[in-house]
Amino acid sequence: MRFALSGCALVVLSLYNGASAFTPASQQAIGSRTSTSLRVTGQQAESFGPAAFLRKLKADLPQFEWLADGKGNPKNKVNMPDHVRAVLDRPDAPKREAENAERTDRIRNRAKQASADAMELKRMLVDDSDAWWKTPQNVEKGGREVTKENPLTVLVTGGGLAGLVVASACHSKGMKVALFEQASSYAPYGGPIQIQSNALRAIQQINPKIYEELVAAGTTTADRVSGLKIGYRKGNKLAGIYDAGDWLVRFDTIGPALEAGLPATVVVDRPVIQQILVKYGFPENTVRIKSRLQTYEDLGNGRGIVATLEDGTKAYADVLVGADGVWSQVRKELHGLGEGAGGFAASGAAGGAIDDAEARKLARETVRIAAKADRRYSGFTCYAALAPHRASNIEDVSYQILLGEKKYFVSTDGGGERQQWFALIREPAGGVDPEPTPEDPTPKLTRLRKEFAALGSGGDADGNEWDPFALELINASSEDDIKRRDLYDGAPLLTTLDPQRLISPWAKGPVALCGDACHPMMPNLGQGGCQATEDGFRLGEELATVQHTRDIPWVLGAYSRKRVIRTSIIQGFAQLGSDLLVDFDLMMTIPLLGPFFLTMTQLSMPWVLRFLYTPTF
């Protein structure tokens, strides 16, 4: 996803919303709360703070129906505005290649082949009897020199994008690397990944061959328009009338990328990304699956670490990197969190192996894990699927959000005539869908068809009739392909007075965190994986400076300090943007404020993208 509520727009919106985007839901002042059967209090499907007051005020005032009469502005129905067309027509901008059967088959077949290769454990470590990391290093107190003949050794936990990039970056600098992944296979969760311009530049610097393969395998999404639409008819003559599906904000992503000399954003299937990194990023047999870290010991004085896996296997190295996701076991050990703070991730490499029954169990367990792990429930549950469907607006639009009061619907081109979509609905944590019955064999589809009921149907529970595009994609998806999970993130800056953590936020001794393990973020910016990629690049660069193992703690501390400010800003924008999107419809219908808010959002988007698309990190 690539939309960010930009700085100016966020300031305007935040004046009307009293909840902190950076506070765990359990601590927020929420207008209405309901406890679930798990005794968990979740953020409800309604506005709160001053936004709730404004909604009530508007509802209590006399309503003049004639103010809402009329049709929306025809200009808001045009997919490709002149300002976007002017950028896309630049000679150096990528040119749209229309969808065709050959490309569709190529992209879909490559995804299938990559998934099959992963299931067959191609290039994975099967027999670890001769693995270098099984032999104790026996480093003397005080450490050892790092040389070309005796390089730095690195263990990475987590085989998702973050872990694979870290392993590739370290190997490219001459380090000896091993990667431990908890899943039994690389089964994709959530469909393709947007590799935005900044992440592509990081990968290009790590390994040009990986970059070339990813670009060749990907579908360019920066060659069309992106933006925000209103999900259902809204507005009045004083603030503007918008029909369902009218554009609110339209922008391009290629302009800021070209200014920074960066490549265009592409979308690539997750198993394809994994197999490219496994093939070109490091030697065969680097990845060991079914390998979940249980604990580790810092031997101190430059002597490295000993990691213990759940099966009792011990691994020895100079450095341990935790790239094991939002419920990181390494983070639990590093920060001394309570028992139960580390959990099985329903995302990344592992999540695709989870069926609906396991997902229901995980939804309840995750609530308890989050409390131990100090993670924030965003207030949203997310349904997601990759629909094998040629979207009706595919040649003009690569990414759009349909906005509503209590929910929003996101869609993006997944390549190969497929659409990746997300339905985010505000409700308490830990919720699950009913099990299929003969009367209702597709409970997830049933709910979504009601939540996004289209024009002419009578509307959703609030009577809002949604733009038909949401149902176009929902109805093109099967029940089994739709996955559901609650969305959690974390505070963008440390909520601690521990001096060590303030000086070295993501590292202690020879251990460091990377990706979602240290900065989980909402998906609104599409920067979760991109920031993890930047982390991997920076971590490799910093570790490459180590000449003696006693210097490792200082180097890892420098890595985390260099990364924490940028990731905190992006993480904060993503949190605040998600929290406030559901009040977008309120802001835009207030006379004077609404038009000003939309104008400022439109004008500030290029500046937000310029901040994201930097060539240095």
C-alpha cells in the first residue's frame, strides 16, 4: 500500500480526533468499549474523542435534505487527471504495458513454480551434520580479530523478507551466515509484496543480480494513478457532493522516485521474492526450516552467542539478528519480556501454512501474546485475498482506497491479472468468523458482502451503499483464499527509561533486531517490508566495519541509532493515518474545512513520497 495521510493533513485531522495513535488500545480514552468473551477490551467501530462529538453534533443539528441533493463533480470521476498524466508522459517515466495473456501466464506460472520449489525445499538445509554453526567457536576472552580467512559469523532468525535481506546483505560483505525459519515450508501469506523505490535501491546496493531478477519478475505499479475514493455517497453543497466511488485524492508515485534517481515500484509474488533471495543472496543450504529459536546466551567479552532452538539444537556465532516478526522470540529474550511474549507469527514465511481452524485459535492467543509483548492493537481486523481477476479499471489505476466511517477497502494490482485487496474493519481484538455450515458455507464472504453492500442493495448496516468495485473483487475471491487477522503494531519510539535501550534501541551485546521485530507498522504506507529491507542493508554495512569481535556491540548500537528515527517517523505516520482514515468522511463534509483538508492532502502527497523515496538510509 502506498497511501500516507501527509504531515499537514494529519495535523488538521488530529485536531478532531482525541485518541493517541501511539498508545496501546487498552490505554486509550475510547468513547465506547465492549469486552469480549476473552475479557479483552477492543477499540469499537465508531469515532471517539472530538471526532465523536462532531459526528453527534452534525446528527443533532437540523438536517436540510436539499443540501445533499445533486450529483458529484464530473472531474472527480476521471481516473487520470492532467497532473498525473503529465508526469506519466515524461520520457523517463515507465510506460504502461497493457495486460495480455502472455504476461499473465508468465507471472502466474512463475509464482506457482516458486511455491513448488519451496515445498520441495530446494536449496534448503536438510542435513545439518556438517553445518559450520554447530561447532563451538571457542573464542578466548576479549574476542578475536575478524579477517577474510576467519570472517564474522551471523545467525539470523526469521525467513521472511527481513531475514532474507539481512542474510543477503551480510553474505555480500563476506560474512558467514545461517538463517533459521520456524515454518516447515515457505507458504505465502497475503499475496504479492510491493517493493517500493527506496527498497529497490537498497537491494540494488546489496546485490545487483537480486535487483535485476526482482525487476524482471515484477509488475510495475508506478505507471498508473493511485489515490483515495469515497466508498459511498457523501457530502453537501457547502463542502462538496461526492458520489460513491468518486476520487478524493489522486497522485503518482513515479515523480518523486525519478527526482531521487530511484527505480519504479514493482509488485512481486512473495514466493518468487523468497526464491530469488535464496538462490542469489547466499550459498545453498544457508536456510534451515522447522527451526524456531527458544533462547540464547551472550557469552560476553567478544566471544559471541549460543542460540538454542526448540528441538534442542545449539548454534554458535559472533552475532544474532532477530528478524522473526512482530511476535519476535529474540525481542522477548533481548528485552526480558514475560513468558508468552513470543509467539507464532500469522504472517511472513509461516503464515501461509495456517488454515482457518488454526487462525481462529491464533486470534484468541494473539490477544494474550500482545499484552505480554507490549504491542498495540490497531483497532482493525483485516480480511485479505488475492483475487484472480482482471480489474475493471486496471489500465488506469494501480492502487486505491475506498473510505468509509467504520471501515475501508484497499486494492492494488497484484500482477498477472490479479488484484490484492484488504478490507479493514474497526472492531475488538480476538474476533473470529463462524465456522462454515450447510446454511452458510462461506461465512467470510457472507460478512464482507454485507459490509460492502453495493448500490441498489439497500446498503450496509448503516444504510451506506458502496461503490461496486469492492464487491467486484470480493466476489472474485474464494472463501478459502480469504485470510483474516487482527492488526497489531508498536510504539514508534521507546516507552522506557532504560538507559541501555535509549542508547541502543534495537540491540544489546552481539544481538540486534530487524524489521517487524523492532518497528511493526500498519500497512497504510506499504513500507513495512521496505523499511525491513533498509534495515537489512544498513545492518550489513555496519557489520562490515567490524575488525574485532569486541566492537560488535558498538556497531549494532550504531545501526539501531541510525535507523530508529526514520522508521519511527514512518511508523508514526502509518499508525496515525490508519486511526484517522475512518474519520476522513467526517472531515471532508465540514464546510470550509473539508475542501481545505482535501486540498492540503493532495498538495502534500509529493512531499511525503519524497521523504519515503530517499536514496540513502
